[in-house]
Amino acid sequence: AQSVTQLDSQVPVFEEAPVELRCNYSSSVSVYLFWYVQYPNQGLQLLLKYLSGSTLVKGINGFEAEFNKSQTSFHLRKPSVHISDTAEYFCAVSPSGNTPLVFGKGTRLSVIA
Amino acid sequence: GAGVSQSPSNKVTEKGKDVELRCDPISGHTALYWYRQSLGQGLEFLIYFQGNSAPDKSGLPSDRFSAERTGGSVSTLTIQRTQQEDSAVYLCASSLGLDRGLGRAEAFFGQGTRLTVV
């Protein structure tokens, strides 16, 4: 069965500092990869996705992620965070798009002024 | 509609009562999913509907949980004889479905229903 591991449950970072949220998945077949963000008391919003093509994917709000097939990773990065980036971030995988998304447990990003 | 709509947004119920949660997917989306989000547990898959195929119920935690999708659109998640451990946010999502190329996997989420069992 598919699994997604988000290695850090909480990441505190100072405003304007860079951040990386780590995500690893278990799969030996093609997958589609996603990062979702959940702001306090809101639903999930798609941040970015990897379906095919370039392994560096750019998303909304200045975030980007790199698909690394050999390391089965899809880490999320932002060069300079803002207070408004404080939220829960979820990595998800869909094996070939034929089955529901499998989510990691989430990483709570806290940006400190 | 413009997005996935869920109702009610909040539901408080007494232990032992039955509850129904509703999801209205994006028009034209053939795939519909229910997830449960508990504090510190991430998103737990419950059930998946794809077109007219038999639903994938592999994530339902017990036989107290059931879901149906009428006319390929609106879905209702029913929890019978609710227990306190059922308290969570129940999220519904929809996507284009299997026959829509690379876009099929992207899921759009509703705001969720926060269920509190007292």
C-alpha cells in the first residue's frame, strides 16, 4: 500500500528565512504528487502538483517543490517565508491517478516574527 | 457550483445518535472522496466513488459508517450510533475522474464538516 511520510510534524521558522518541508513516498510505479495547504479553520487548497515533465514544480505563494524519483521525495521549499504562510501543509500521492490521494500526517509551519 | 460544498459546516450530536453529512461536488466531476481529519492524524481516507463503478469502501472504519452518491452527484455520509471517537472534521473532495487525462488525479476539497459527539 502507498504511504507518505512527512518527516517533521512541526517546523518553526523566522520570518524571511528559507524553509524546506520534507516529504517521502513509497512507490515503485509512476505517481502523481501534490502539496496542499490548510490555513486555520479552512479547507485544503492545492499549493502545487507534479504530474509529468519538469521535476521542479512552481506553485502559488512562491512555493516550489522538486520531484526526485531516485530518492522518492517531493520536498517543498520557499526561499523567504511570511507570517501569512503559517498553516498546515500536507503532501499527497496518487498512484497513476486511479486511486484516491494518500496523505501524509501533515507539517505545521509556524512563522515567527 | 464553483466549488465543493459541504453541509452542515458544524454538527454537534449526542452519543448514540445518527448523523448525515452532505457533499455537493463540482459539476462534471465524476470522482468523489470522503476523508476524515482528526487532530494530529492527518487525513484518513474513508470512501471513494468513481462514476457508476462500485465504490471503494476500504477506508470505512466500521459498519456504522456508510455513504451513497445519488445520480452521480451529491453524496451523503451517514454515521450511525455515533461515538465520541467519531469527532473529527469530515472532508469531501471531487476530481475529474479516470477518463480525463492528467487532470484526473487533482482533488478539490470542500471546507469540511466539523462533527462533535458529546
